[in-house]
Amino acid sequence: MTFISRLACCGVACLLATAGLRAQSSTGASTALTAADYAHAEQFMTYNTAPLVLHSGVRASWLPGDPADRFWYRVTTEKGVEVVMVDPGKATKSACDLPPCKAAEREDPVRGGAAAGRYAEASPDRKRVAFVRDWNLWVRDVATGRETPLTKDGIKDFGYATDNAGWARSDRPILRWSPDSKKIATFQQDERGVGEMYLATTSVGHPRLSAWKYPLPGDSAIAMIRRVVIDVDQPRVISLQMPPDPHRSTLCDHVICRGTEWADVEWYPDGSHLA
């Protein structure tokens, strides 16, 4: 959830609460909200406010096998949704046709192959991708398709590289590859004592219940992160010499910010140190 969507939700709650209070204070009794009240509140929901924000971010989709290492992305502009092709070597960008981009997305080794259906993070040399399976971190060799587990002790609610902030969650791994593509900085997130959130579908038929870890204000247990560095070539997990710290960052209310970037974590250019 973005800042705007959280603001929108807050605005809806405040609007409805104010309408209810106004009705009660003027008549001395509670008055039901009208369809017009809800329609007015709906104007502040994310799907109505998001189109008003232009150039809000870039999620790069690299073209596989492209010698120029070009990538493309979608962005909302004054003209609507546009697709942009970027050539980093030439420092240029231009509009491109959507069908070729869709074809590239289907063939992208980051999303395809044996890890299809899961988000994956490509190494800087584009030779391997890392993904989460059964609460452990794995890598897949793009050329051969061979998959190798990097960790083996991940369990439910105590998994590696897991993406769950409570209000936002996905199957994508949270990690940082070293510049030389030989190491991965990530964490093992402990949510075993955290309370759960429940959501039931409202579609026709029997409802489907979803449950996930979601700490709420006042809870004594929150998600804690054990930070590690993983040697990829000879799988080995090295724990940082520091106690587990809370799931947090200085840039946003998740450990990932700006789309997919793990906040507050950077490798030295030569991969010798982690900041």
C-alpha cells in the first residue's frame, strides 16, 4: 500500500466517521449513511487517486539475451499508460511497441522456467536468479535450469528472504546480490510469535479464508530479522554478528521501498563489504 492509498483509506474512514457524528449531533440519534455518502468517500480510494499520480516509479523488465542490456517499463504519464525502452549504455530511452515487450516478459528467465509463478531476483551478470521455495532461498541457473537450495533450515513463519510487512506481502524474495554475483545479502524473518490477520472472500459460493502474520498496534511480538550473507557458489550461510532487529527501514514502512529495492542495504562496489 502506497502513502497515497493509506492516506485515501484514512480519508475514507475520517469522512464516514464525520458524517456519522454530524448526523448524530444534529438529531440526537444515529442516522444511516446514504449511497451518496459512500460514493463521495469512494472518490478517495486508491483506484481513483492512483491515476492522478504520474511517473510514480519504474520496475525494470530486462530483455533476455540483449547484448546492450536494455530494459523496458510501464509508467503512467500525461498521455496515459506508456511503455518505455531504456538503453543504459547509450543513456537513452524511447517509446516501444507493447507486443514485443509482452513477448520478452514471457521469455524473461527471471519469470520463466522452473520458477514460473514465483517472483525471482536476477544476479547482476544475469546468469542466475534467486527465489523462495518452501521458506528457503534457492537459485536457478538460467542456462541449464538447474536449481540449488542455498538454505535448508527455513520453516513456516521463519523463512529466508520472505516478503511480509503485514499490510503488504508477496512471493518475491527480498535480497541484495553482490556486484560480482557471488554473494547474496538477505535475512531469516522470525514471525512465529506474531498474531495473524484473517480475510474471507465475498464471491459467490463458499468463502475462502486467508491468514497471514500481521502485527498490530499494542502487540508485544513483532517480526524480527536475522541478517545473513550467503555464499552462492559453495552454499554457506553467514550470520552477521548482531542480534536480530525489527522489520523496519528508514525510508518507508516496509523493508523494501521504491518498488522492489531492499532499503538501507548496500554492497561496496567490489563486493568486499556490506553497509
